[in-house]
Amino acid sequence: MKKVFLNMSAFSAGLFFATCQVGYFLHMEFNLSSSFVSYYVVIGLWIIGCGAGLMISLRGLGPWILLIGLSAFYMHSFFLKRYPYDMNMMPIYMLLIFLTALYSGYFFRHARRNFRSVKSLFFHENNGFLCGYLVAVVELLLHGQFTQHVLPSLAAFGHLLLVFASKMEAKE
């Protein structure tokens, strides 16, 4: 059963990463700039944040880093709504994307210890990531931008539940 929870936690991490990336991209496209700048800022800062998250060696910070990243996601949305089309806010947006992306690196550094191989971890996380992209895009088409505000928190809290469940299963 422990293996099932671990696989599901990796899958749910991928869901969280995808819904945040799609949400960041769409918020920036709709409220800042519908050019390549929005896409490259999101992807570039995500990669940098992931790399920085790999450097965090302290165990037990995962839920806090995830919640800080989730808060940063919502602050990003708030600032974009408050200051639409203001490119002077770009450094703040970049910092907030970076903070959300920290968890992706942290997750990979610490979750790999629980998997037999890194390949298995990437397999489950990437499947969650692809599913998250599909869900985010389909939800956008069916229900509009509102779901881009809801999906990251649902994915984050689902992921936290699975992480705690896998820890409880490991203790038994």
C-alpha cells in the first residue's frame, strides 16, 4: 500500500506543477502581455526555481514550501488583477513564480529516496503533469478562468494528503 501512496503523491505533485504553470501562463497572457515574454518568464523562472529547490537539503520543509508557493500563486493573481498591463511589476511576478517553483526541486530531491529508481519517480510525476495540463486546459475551455484559481489549491491539498498518508503508511 505504501507504494501506491508514493506513486499517487508523485502523480499529484505533477498535477500541482502543471496547474500552477498553466495558471501562471494564462494569468500573464490575459493581464500582462500576450507575447512570448509571458511564456518565457514562466518557463525560465520555473526552471530556475526548480534548480534552487534542489539545493534545499532540510527535510520536513516540504509542506511549508508548498504552501508558500501556493500563496505566491494567489499573490501573483492578485497583483495582476490590481495592476493589469504594468510591466514594471515584472520583478515581483518573477519572484512569485520562483517561489512556487521551489517545491518542484525540493520534491524531487526528497521524494527520490522513496522510489526504487528516479525513472519511476519521473514516470509518475510526468503522467500527473500531462494530466494536469489536460485538466487545466479543458477546465479553461469549459468553465473559464475561474477554474485556474481553484485547480492549484485542489491539487496542492490533494498532494499534501497523499504525502501525509504515505508517511503514516510508512510508520505502520
